[in-house]
Amino acid sequence: MTDVRRETEARLGAVERSWGPRSLRAEGGAGDGRRQIDLRGLGELAVTVEPDQFLDLGETFWRGEAVSFTPPSTGARAESWGRRWLGGLLTTCGLTAVGRAEPAEGGMHGRAHLVPALVTRSEGRWNGDAYELEVTGLMREGAIFEQNLVVTRSITARHGESRVRVSDVVRNDGFAEVPLKLLYHINLGWPLVDEGSRVSATTAPAWEAELTAPVPLEPEKVDALVADAGDDGYATATLDAPGTRVTVRYRTAELPFLTVWRSAASGSYALGIEPGTCWPSHADGPGSGKTGRMLAPGEEITTDLEIVFEAHPPA
């Protein structure tokens, strides 16, 4: 261990107050009353965690600019997915439906975005010379005589590094085998999403596309892809924008599918990079990719993904 910690403590008397997670509550607007946890000082990245929405990642700023998708939402308690979805960097879809679904299945993209987290840890701590931030919580989607799925989520980051890692342990606490439909809806918006930016993915076959300018009433595009892992077991999807690269890394053993959602509609202009155990029900892909992963009673899986922001080309 070098003297980084002591050199820091010599200059900053209470590191946790400046660098650690900060809890607050939103006032006014579509997210009124929601609990939030701010992760600051991640290099040039700042991320808000949303405990009242499955411990998802909300508003995200890169180099002082809001870069996560911000839809024209009515409010978090509105009657439909389209009116209550607040966007943000990561929205969890599932756990029993992804894509279009009947109300009995939770409706569009399931119920996960309605499930509040029990936050069990929110802290910053030294690990050698690195100051690490961690937010952990527990979420349950279940009903009497139906499924009983429990997710323990850990969000980790390091001070000074513009990356966030999300790892979930998903366990079937019920007593019948159930399908797990889980999709990580990672949402990027303007100014990173703009005409001339490119998105690519390590899939089979390899896939890439150039983004276009917004057009009124332009139909959305949904590409259903099969992830192709490298030797480390991870696949990647990348957005290259002027001056910035955003890379999503995810382990394909648990998340074998990738959906890329492109919305060029004016006012709803966004890019979704979406690793999952399945594709959305409305994606143009084989039905075998939409069934999800079966979990036996007492079985659990651990997913892992990382979102990295960096200057491109490197400064």
C-alpha cells in the first residue's frame, strides 16, 4: 500500500462526506417523493441510483451533460409503462415478462420497475489505495400461489473511474420451476445519441449501425441478437459518439441475448443496449429466444455487467 489514502486524508478530513454515496429524496416533477442515492466523483461521471425502482440507475451525467435518456413521462405512478417510465441509464425489465405483455403478466416490460428495494448497504470505503462505493439492495417479485423471485443487487464503482458495475443474484425462492425473463434496458440519449454516432456489438454475426437524426413519428427499430463472448466470457456493445465511447460489458453465460433498440422519433430519441436472458416478446427473432431461463426451486444465478464511459479517442 502506498501513501495515497493518508495523503488524501491529510487534505480531506471526512472522505465519506465528499466521495461516498449521498441519500436524498426527489421533490416535484415526475419523480416526486422517490428515494435516490447519488454516486459522485466517478471521474467525469455522476450516476443516480433509484431505490424505489428496483435499485436501477437513473439520471446520469458525463462531463457535466445529461446523457441518459429522458422521456416525456407523466409520472412514476401513471397508468401505463409509457407514461410512468422515467428513463435513466438502466431500467430492469422482467422478471416474468419482457416486451409487450398482458396485464396479468405485469404489462409492458413486466413489474420490476414498480418494485421498491430494501437497501441493505450504501457506503464508501477504502480498499488499499482505491476508494470504493457500493449500494446493495433486495427486491422480491412474488404473489401467493405464483412465482417468488428474489434479487440481491450490488452496484459498485470507484472514485475517479468512470464506470459502474451491476451484479445481481437472482434466486427462485418458490417451490415450482419458473421462467426468468430478465433484461437490462440501458438507455442513452442526446448528445451522445445523434446523427453519425455508431453502435456496434460482439454478436454472432457481428453487428453495427450508424444512428440517424430524429424524424417525427419515425418507427422504432428493435434488433434481436445473439451475444458472442470473448475468451473472458464477456460480450460487449459499444456506442461511439464524437469524443466519447460508452461500452457495455456483460457475461453471456447468464445473459446470452442482446437487444438493440433504436428510437429515431422526434421527442422520443434514444438508444437502448439491452443484454438479457431473453429478447422482448415483440422483437423480430425466434420464439426460443423469448422464453427466458428456467429456474428450479431454490436455484440461483448471478449476472454481471459493467457500463464504462471514456474519452474517445483517449486524451
